[in-house]
Amino acid sequence: MKNNDTNNDFISLTAAVRRAKSEGLNLSYAGLRRFVAEGFIPHVPNGSHILVYYPNVANLIKNGVTAEQSRAYQLSRSRS
């Protein structure tokens, strides 16, 4: 039964934003897309949709980005 719960947590970006707002988390669609594009939230492409694991989204919004994630992102964006 737990496997079905896990599958229900893989949702589209739009559904993730709706769910976050219903849980009182401040998240916009553009913000979520940026987190996915920058690699802070793993995603699964499914045709024309992008699916994310909602507990990862909620964890990022509640706890923020770790120093290691931020440094890795900054290093990946450097042009030197």
C-alpha cells in the first residue's frame, strides 16, 4: 500500500504549487520551475510534463538550500 502513496507524490509542477499553497507554503510556479532548472529539486520528464516528488518540494521550501547545494550551484555557474 505504501507504494501507491509514493506514486501519488510524483506530481506535475502545477499540482505541486497547488498542493504547497493548500498546505500554507509560499511557492509560485515560476519559482518551482527555477528550482527544478537549477537542479535543487530532482525531476522526471514525462512527455510534455515534468513530474517532481512532492516531499522534496516541501522539504526545500521548509528548510531551504544547504550551503553545499548553494556552493555547488555557484561553482557550476562560474564562467572562469
